[in-house]
Amino acid sequence: MNKIKYIFMVCLFNMVWAVDISGIYKVEFEGKETYVEIFKKNNKFYAVGFANKDGVSSDKDLKNPNPALRDRDVRGSVFVWNLTKKSAGEYAGGRIYSFSNGGEYHASAKFDGNILKLKASKDSMGFFGKTFEWHKLSDTEIEPLQSRRIDVNTLTLP
């Protein structure tokens, strides 16, 4: 009987641990609804924006502190990088870039159901920052967006 309990617990632990944040999310920021893809590479998670709900073409990264990057499109630019899974549903150690002010912040996240709570903070402990809720889309919701997605294997990572 103990052997069955042990096997059950191992299976349950593996199911919980296997869940990751990769996928397509709907993000609302500054009155705009955009779509972001989170992907995993080398055991770290990254995010890239690929479409706006209103269909408006991409803005430029005008606030970038590096003048050479101010002409780059926001669409297709990786803006979250190096998030690492710490425990089931918890991620930390990442960085997030803000296109609206050109600032770079510490990033951590908690995933619960289909909601990712991404925190951008000035300090690495996360005391001074803001939390954003991103809503993970279902396969049905993703289908109309497929043609607008970016091949994440071609992206330049920070």
C-alpha cells in the first residue's frame, strides 16, 4: 500500500512541476490589448510581443536609452528574458524592458490557472514594483492569431 502512495505522490509532483508558462497571452497595457508569446530556451523563459488587437502596426522603440535601437520595431523585440522556474508556478531572476520609458527592471512571475502575474520591480526582492496580469489563451483563442505569430527561433535574445 505504501508503494502505491509513493507512486501516486511522484506522479502528482511530476504533473505539477511539468506545467510551465510557455504559451500565448493577452496583455492589456496603457489602454491597448496586445498578444505576447512566452517561450522557453535553455531552461529560461522569454517574452515577445507579436500583435495588437486593433491590428495597428508596430510602434518603434523610441525611448530606448541606446540611440541605435530607437528605430527597431516593438513587434518582435524580446522584452522579458531569463525568467527561471524556482518552484511549481513560481519564476524569478528575470529582467523586463519597458518600451514606454526605456527602463529595465527585475522580473518575477506567478502562474495560477490561466493567469500569469508578472512583477516588474526596481529591486531584486520585488518590494518596489508593479504586477501585471496576463491571460493565457486557449487553443481556440490562439487559432485566429497563428498567421501573425513570429518564429521565436529566429529572435535575437538579450
